Amino acid sequence: MSWLSYTKALNRALADALAEDPTVCLLGEDIGAGLAGPTLGLQKRFGASRVVDTPLSEQGFTGVAVGAALAGLRPVIEFQIPSLLFLVFEQLVNQAHKFSLMTGGQTGVPLTCLVPGSGSRDGWAGQHSDHPYGLFAHMGVKTVVPATPTDAYGLLRSAIADPDPVVVFAPAAALGVRDDVTGPLPVIPLGQARVHRAGTDVTVVAVGHLVHESLAVARELAEEGISVEVLDPRTLYPFDWEALGTSLEKTGRLVVIDDSNRSCGIGAEILATAAEQYRLTAPPRRITRPDGAVLPFARELDRALQPGREQLRHAVHATLKH
């Protein structure tokens, strides 16, 4: 038995990409020291010219990374927290994402953003606790939220190899998750969902670390005779609608659990598309953070505002009443 943590899976993905492709480089704050974990030891192994410590200027090093991608490199930026993405929305969405579209596909921008953090329930407070993956999916940027170490490795490798910008969110609540790994880790294509647990009564679509909460609830509900299918989209854009349709053909009921704000969130999009395209036998339900919530510093209040097992159990029971 060989255990691999989520953080070490990210580290291995970066190391393998650097070793296999000389155009891959890393940029970010304190990545030489590996303070966040995924870049630990990489500067010593590959050198400071490929694992580059940057000044504390997200707009500055993101602009450099966009230029490097246009010049033929495959830069990977590590952001310390998701809320910092607001500073670079212009570079990522209006420049990197749209450049290929505006040139008719003649120029790719192979830029990867690795974004650990949030969803941690450890008192990061308002300006450090956002989960803005819905913003990037809304704009058509390839957006990935792995839930397991194996998926973190395989999806990050695909993101780095992709010709377009990809934002990979690594929820802090998942960083300590471990997989029993034997043999080489697979590279996982973007846009393919994963069914973690098959079921026939209700489909639960869980984003990121909430996959593990959903699996725990599914095991508890099985003791009540309720069969829950847990579907992990893995990639939020492009979304695997075919996998969702296949699941809903069996269950006819849908609950989405998503650790981001309610209005205009990815949960709302999943529910709306399911209602438009598939036959549901009960109204779909979503579990999210409260609308417009700013997470407080106090950990108990932080925990109370984030979606979890109790809300999911209630939502599953409620949808089964129809």
C-alpha cells in the first residue's frame, strides 16, 4: 500500500511536467521555498530559471506569464489564495482566454493557474475565502476542481498540456486527502466527470472537497435504504452534461452541493440545464453558501455558513418526498 496525499499529487504532477517538457516553467510567490506545498523542492531540482520566485504582484507576474505563453513557453502560476484571482481577471479572461479566439485559433495561450485554498473552514475570513470558479466557467475559461489526489495529478497534467488557459482550483479542505496509489498515475482528460458511487434514487453532484462529504452522507443514507449516486464533475467548464444525463436517467432526482455563492453559481447552472434537458421526477435542489456571504474569521461561524452533511441529508430526504 502506497499513500499519496493531494498536495504531493500536485507536486508530482508539476515535477513530471517539468522533467518531460523543457518549455514548462513555474511562477509565484515563495514557490522556491514551497510554502504552499505543491512546489516544495522543485526549485532545487529544476533551478531558479524555471521555478521562479516573483515579487508580491499578481498583476505583474500574471502579465509576464501571458507573454511567456504567447512566446512558446508553458507557464504555471501558483496563486496563494483564490481571492487573488480578482486582481488578474483582466489578464486571464480578457487577454489570455480571448487571444486564441480573436486570432481564429492561430495562437494558443497554454497558461495554467494552480489555485490552492478556500473551503478550508480554518478562519481565513472574508478576503481570503472566495471560491470564484463560477466566474471563470461563466466566461468560458477551462475550469477544473479535482477532489482526489489521483484526479489532482491527472487533471493538472492535462491542464499544463492544454493549448488554452486552464484554472485548476485545489480546495484546502482536500489537500490532506490521500489515495492508495499503485503503479503510474493516469493523465485524465478535461471535461470528463467521475461517478464515485453508483445509485438509483438520487443524483448528488458534488464539487471539489464536497465529494468526500457527499460520499459520507451516501453511506449513512444507505443504511436507511436510500441509494445515492455521487457524481463529481471534476471539470466545471467544459462540463460533462452527458454523464449528468446518464445519471439522471436512472435517478430522476438531483441535488447539487457547491461551496460557492448561491446566485449565478455553478449549482444554479447545473440545475437549470437539468430542468431544461432531462426528465426529473422531483424539483432539483442546491446547497451552497448563503447569497452574498462573506465568511467571518470566527471558525464556528465560518463552518455554519459553508455547505455540509446536514444540509445534504435534508435535501436528499426532501427531494425523495416528491
